[in-house]
Amino acid sequence: SGDRARHVARARRLELLERKLELSHQRCNAALAHNGDLRKRIDGQRRERLASLAVQRRLEGEVAHQRAEVGRVANASARAYAALDAAQAEMRRLRTQAEAEQAEFEAEAREAGVLLEQESTVRRLIEAEADRPPDEEGEGGCGDA
């Protein structure tokens, strides 16, 4: 009876330990399954991160390209405005020069008109003298003083 009680106690103890072992196995399997799920999530997130980094690098490259293009356009624009300013300054200079030359031409034309009028007047006077008979005294000739 004492052996039997010890044997029964050992059997119960063995059953209890087996149950604990089985529960530990179940918990271990659940933890392994959970770890597997976590590993899959980690791998998925790692792939997403790599894809995001690739997109980020591509976008950074595009931004750098766009910045360079904006710089080129800004430089071209600055050169165009400088050329426009230079052309406008040259146009103002030429306009001023043309106005001065026009004023000089008009003054010379007026002077030439006056000279032509004076020449015409002198010519008429000479012709009038030439048409006068030489016998008239005192008025036009080389007098007999």
C-alpha cells in the first residue's frame, strides 16, 4: 500500500509534469508562430522601407534636376533681361542721336534755304542791273564823279 501510494503519487506527478510540458510546448509553438508572423511583418516593412528609400532617392534626383533646370532658366532669364536692358539703352541712344541729327539737318536745311533765298535775291538784283540801260546816270553805274 505504501508502494502503491508512492507509485500513484509519482504517476500523478508525472501527469502534472506532462501537462505542464504540453502547455509549455503549446506556448512555445504559439510564440514561434507569433515570431514567424512578426518576422513576416518585419520583412514586409523592410521591403516597404527599401521601396520608400528608392522612391525617395528618385524624387530627390528629380528635385535636383528640377532645381538645376530652374537655375538654368533663371540664368537665361537674367541674361535675356540684361540683353533687353542693353537693347533699350542702345535704342534710346540711337533715338537721341537721330533726333540730334534731325535737328542738325533741319537747321542746315533752314540755313540752306536762307542762303538760297539770298542767292536768288542777289541774282535778281544782278539781272535787274543787267537789264537796265547803261545811259541812266547816277543810279547804278560806275559814276563819273
